[in-house]
Amino acid sequence: MTESRPVAVVTGASRGAGAGIAHALGAHGCTVYLTGRTVRDSENAPPGTIEETAERVTAAGGRGIAVRVDHRDDEQVQEFFDRVGAEQGRIDILVNNAAIIRDEMMGRTKFWEEPINVIDTLDVGLRSSYVATVYAAPLMVPHRRGLVVFTSSSGAVHYAFGPAYGVPKAGTDKMAADMARDFADVGVAAVSIWMGSLLTDRVRAIVAGNPDKLGYILDTAETPELTGHVIWALSQDPDVMERSGQTLIGAELAVEYGIKDEDDRQPPSYRELFGVHPVPQQDHVMR
């Protein structure tokens, strides 16, 4: 049965960015389908489950629906979107956030010193976003509206942790640009959003453990919820199609839309902090 609430899908929402984005969309009254692999009965599971995120979405005023999906498995992904279609008939917002980030890629090692599987970011991260959008598109295109968001970062245009991190981010920005071309005449917008340093639960715990040394992080980091509120504002913007295909900096959109983060903060953008900005696509089209 369909309902009047806006329907959102957030992939990779057990914890971190996806959980915060889903929570924020719930605060705007959305029905949020959230995917992930970590469930309450997972053995040796790290903190954070899709059920916990779904409960937070519902408590915020939305309706959270947790669905276990392994985004390495195309069949599971297709079955998931078939379910959303059967239950809702449409998707208004798709947030492609699922990604594998291995601890070994986040150190100061050279790429040849890391295990080969760090490049799995191309599978769950880049490829999985493509697959999810393929299956979501038929739930958007007939309604001639919708917003597809890819979560990304400034690592797309500068060195950050190495190629296993940066290459998928660059590919994500390019994917949004190219998909926007195909969506252009059907009213669906596609954008990539750079998030800044994220104040996740894990980061909060690290800062709390050494506030004298790490407290400065709180001055510039942004909560994942900020991105969720920005995504909602974009989805409600009557001129959103004018932004389609662009890579946007979430902190800058927050200023434009008058959105503050927790404690009434306005986190700075990477352009402001480091002079780093998205690289625009050229207008030439080949078909």
C-alpha cells in the first residue's frame, strides 16, 4: 500500500553517514527504507544496526524500515527495490551511500603495502551505487520527478588515503554527472555531495577520549544529519534540476538553504578551509 509520506532509500545506513542521513530524513516525515548488513542478530557485529537506525528514524517523526541487503549481491539489490516498488510504488529520494572502507586503507601506508581487498571500494561504493540507481530509476522516471544523491568527498580531486579511497570518489562524481544527462528529459535530478569531516559516533568517542589533543575536530566537523537536511532541502527546491549533474559541497548548500548543524554551528566547507573545490564537467556530449 502506498502512503503520502515522501519515500526515501538510504543505502549503507547501519551507522556513520548513512545512519545520520536517514535520521534527518525521518525528521522531515519521510518513509525511509535503509539498507545495511549489520542486524541485531549478527555475530560479532560492530556497534550500529539497521534496526537501531530505523527506530531513530521513526522516533524522529518518519517511518523507518530496515532491510538487510548485501550490496555486493545484485540479486538482493533487485529484490529490495522490487519490494519498495510493491509497497510504495515510487521512490522520491535515493541516497547512494553504501561503501566498504577497510581500516588498512586509512593509515599512512603506500598502496602496495596494503592488502589487495582495499580496492573493494570499487565494488561496494562505486559499482553498488550504479546498480542501485539502475533498479531505482524505474520507480522515479514514470513520475517525472525524484532526486538521486551520491555521497562523496573532496578526495575526488586531491590525495586522500590513497587510490583505493580517491578513485571511487572521483568515479562517484562522474557517475552523478553522466546519469544526470540521461535523466535530463525525465525530471529526475542526480547530484554528488561532498561531505566534510564527519562527527560520527565513532569520532565523538575518539575525541572524548582525548579532548585536549583532538577537541579541535569539533570546530570544523559536521554531523551526518547535516547532509540529510541538505538533501531534503534539495529535494524540495523547485530549481533542483538546474543543479543536476553537479558535484556540490554540502557545507555550502547548508549556508545557502539556511541550515545550521547541532549547537547552531555552521561548519566550513573544504573550499573555505583548503581551497579545494569540485571539478566541473565539460559540456560536450558524445552518443
